[in-house]
Amino acid sequence: MITTINTDTVKPSTVNKSIVNKGQVFKGSNNHLNSGENANEQASQRASISTESSNTKVPNYSKLATQLDAVKTDIKSKIGSEDAAYIRRVILAQRACEWTGRILLMLGFIQPLLWVVGVLSLATAKILDNMEIGHNVMHGQYDWMNDKHINSKAYEWDIACDGSSWNRVHNYEHHTYTNIIGKDRDFGYGLLRLSNDFRWRVKNLWQFITYVMLSVMFQWGVSYHEMAAERVFFGKKKDNRKNQLSHAELKRRFFSKGARQLVKDYVLFPLLAGPFFLYVFTGNLVANLLRNLWTSTIIFCGHFTGDVQTFSAEDCIDETQGQWYYRQGLGSSNIKGGKLFHVLTGHLSFQIEHHLFPDIPARRYKEMAPRVQAIFKEHGMHYNTGGFFKQYASVLKRIVRYSFP
């Protein structure tokens, strides 16, 4: 089960003191809480990076914000009909893959290879729905289209996690407090110790097995995590947390969406297949497994490679726009690949750009990446990118490394 970060296990931060102004934590990427030169001068005088993997100089935060804002403004001016046509093509391709897969699953009795192709086709459909469509649509990347179906408030994806719960929690909590220990529950999902910010516990010895189990059951892990189920089911409370929904409503959504997914994949479609019940049942099971493993792997590669840095809440007090950009950039990692690879990742292979500009249509990240990388280089910031196997190996190494004291 996924549990929240227990702040009792969080060590007082002794490293990662990169942002040190005092005040109120920045609440988003579109407004400045403190963008004056005084904040930048204070940070330049007092801030320093002290992590296990890098020595990054302190940038000029005001200039950094101006440059990245300019990139965002330029790209936003180009968003229009091409982007609308793109997402509609992806949705059409997703539906074609889904129904091709479901038909081929029933033809497995003729030729087992047809069943295999059906599984791969259905898994591709589920990946597209989860990553390139669902994730990005629910981030509001296409709300400007005013399409009632392709809208962050209305879209419901094909996984166990209730879309509105994910939208409410992920879009605010993770994207505001990215990698702030004790505030961003997504860092390790409360299950994995991935930095020295957390005290070591005996259960960390087998956290690699925990990681494998989480990956296999990823859609259910996300569902449990996004509703902060340890508070809802077991009464654990977090100080100063205000619930937007009652525990009864959260439970209703959790069980309702989960039940719909189970009935659809393992009862309804298998029964509709009649004598081919088993072919469809097992095909759906394997397709869901492949989707879970893929999405888990991509998300871990974007958030938990060896060079990804963490921050303390004190580091991020009175955070300016430039400092927010700085934290987002150093708390993310990219994966190199071809066009199809990027589509299948939901363009989360450009996780740096996604954390910097979460509401920009993800297909634009490839265009933005060279400019972002050049800006990072100018400010002496590490632009964490690499091939899939390099980044994934780095993730596995981090999981194993922090399994031990």
C-alpha cells in the first residue's frame, strides 16, 4: 500500500540549501511572490548547493525567470489549430488501437500470434490514454480548445485512479512543491527511501521488491496515493491540512472508479467475448500490466534518477519565480529518444520542460528543450538528460543505494 510521507521520519535538512529567502512558499509558475533584485542578491550571497551528485552555482534568478518566461510566451503564441488537430489524431489512434486489440484478443484461438498482437495493441491504447492523452489533458494543456470532451474538468482516463482526485491533488501538490521533502508526497510515494533526507528503517532493506510490486500494480498505487488513503482509511492526520472533500466522498470515488475498471476489464468484455472469455480476460490482464510497468518506469526516470535533487521547506520560503524554475529544473530529468518514444511517454521524456511549463501542450516540449538547455548552461545549471537505459539504471541504483543506511 502507498502511504504518505511521515514527517517524523524526515531528517532536518543539512544539504541542498539552494534557496534560502524567508516568507511564503511559491504557489505556482505564473505569478511572482518576490521577483526583485534584493531576493536574488540575498540568495547569491547565502545560497549554495551541497548534494551527492553535483556542484551547481547559484544563477541570477531574475534573469533566469525572464528568459524562461520568454520561452513560454513565445511557445504559447504558436499554440493553435495544429495542436488541436494533433491531440484529436492521437485520440483517434488510441481508439483504433483499443478496438483492434480487443478484436484480435478474441481471434487468439485461430493463431496465438494474433492474441499477442492484440495484447500489444490494447496495451498501446492504454498507454496513449494514460500518458499522451489523459495526463496532458487533465493538466489543462488543451482547455483553450473549449472542447467539452478534451477538457481537464471533464476527462476521465482508463485507469483505477479517479481523474478528478488526481487532478485536484497532483496538479497542485506535486507541481507546486516538487521535491520539497515533507510537502511533495510524490517523492518516493512514501514507500521508498530515495535520499538521506529520510531516516533509514529496516523496511528499506527490501524496498527494491517494494518498487517492483508498486510498478506491477501502478494504477492502483496511484489511486491509493492520490486520495491520501492512509489518512482516509487509517485516520493518520497531517497538521494544517484542509480536506476539500469528506472522507466518505473520497472513499466513494476510490471504490467506484476501481470497481468500474475491474468490471470493465475482467467481467464485461470477457463476458461479451462468450467462448473466448479466457482469451480476453488474460489479454486485458497482460495489457494492464504492460501499461503499469511502462508508466511507472517513465515516471521514475523523470523524477528519481541519481542527479535529481531535493529541497527542504526552509529552502523554498519566499520563493521567487526564478527560484521556482530553478527547483523544478534540478528536481527533474529527461530521457532521450525518437518521436514515437516521446509520444508513448506522453512527452514526459521531457520532464524538465513539463515541470517548468505544465500547462503547455506536451508536444511542444521538444521544441522548447534546446532553448531551456541553453539557458541552464548559461546559468551553470545541470540539465539532466540521457538515454533510456542510462536513466533507468540510475533510478535502480538510487533505489538500491538508499536501501541501506
